[in-house]
Amino acid sequence: MATQPITIGANSIARIGDRFFLIVEVEAKAPGVEIDPVFAVRTFVLPPSRSS
């Protein structure tokens, strides 16, 4: 069975002040190379849409 070369996971949420962030790890693997950068993705709340 072949393995996937790139895996993305976001299983953590951080609250800093009144903002929320997804903590995302991207795993990239190739023969002889493996990188695991971690990113913080800021989220925001959209205001309710107005009905006309």
C-alpha cells in the first residue's frame, strides 16, 4: 500500500485574547527527506448576513 506524500492535520485550537487560531501541522515526506512545519491559522467570525 502506498503512503501519502503530504499529510495536513489541524487538531488543536488556541485562544489568544479574543481570537482563535487553528494549529496546523503539514507533514511532507520523500525518500531521504521529511519536513514538519507548524502554522497558526487565524480564524474570524463573519457578521450575520442581512436579508433584503
